[in-house]
Amino acid sequence: MGHLWVRDKVGDWAVLPLDGFRVPLSAELGQGGPLPALESAPATVVQVSAEGRAAWVLLVADIRKVRVNGRSVPTRMRVLRDQDEIRVGAVRFFFSAEERAQVRQFSGDGQTASCPRCKQPLRKGDLSVRCPGMRCGVSYHQSESLSCWSYTDGCALCGYPTALDAGYQFSPEDL
């Protein structure tokens, strides 16, 4: 699930989960205010799905007020990528596709997979963690008997931190 980094009422960066299908953006929202009405927002972030994968698209109602990574959006639509900066007027938002590691039952989805740590097969229903690294996504066992995900400090393939209570790796404060 994607999220937006927005400023809260005291000016700190905070996460706004994009768990709805449409999130209207306005300068007021970027300053800790409430979500604006959909029809009055200069831009809206919309979730779309294709082949079981979610993506987020920015729909721009007022191209004079909205920029992505410093550029206007003349087509009024842009597929968002991780760490895109969205400006509505002078107010900044950052889109992030980053997820946190979560223990879940392995779905299998008709595919065979093996854990990169223990090399044993992952079976449908096994407790597992899917690496949230942006270009990784490999699944590991994570149960009392096989704690493969948290066995070391990083993913065996991409090095993403394996602490289950780790925060987000990207924050606008890092910029």
C-alpha cells in the first residue's frame, strides 16, 4: 500500500496511508488540515490495479497549481513513482510505495518458492515475510521454528533491514 508524506499541524512529516481509492490533495492538507472535497481539489491521487498489482496515479485538475518533481503535468495525469515530490502551490507532498515488513500467511498463488535463507520450500499457509525492498519482494519463512527473515540484520538479496519493528527507510527529512 502506498502512502503520502505530509506535514502535520506542527510542521513535522507524517504518513498519510493511501488506503482509499481516491485521496484529494490541497495546500490545506499539506499544512495539517483536513482532506478537501474531491471536486474542489487541485489534484487527486487515485489507486488503479492491473494484473493484481496496485499503482497510484495523480490526476491534476489545475495544472497551474500542481507540479511533480518540479515539472508541470500537461497531460493532467501521471503514474507516481516512489519518492516523487508533488507540489500543490508552495506545499510539498512525497509519494512513497514503500511498505513495512509484515508476517503473513504465504499465499503461494500457484507458484513454488523457496526461502533464500534456509532453501526450504515455502508452502501455502506458511508464516512468512515478503521483503519490502523496492526491487526485491522475495519471501522468507518467519515462524517460531523458522525465523529466516529476522535471522540476520538484512535481506539476503538486497540488504533491506529485517527488524519487524523497523520504520520506513525513506523520509523527506533525509532530503
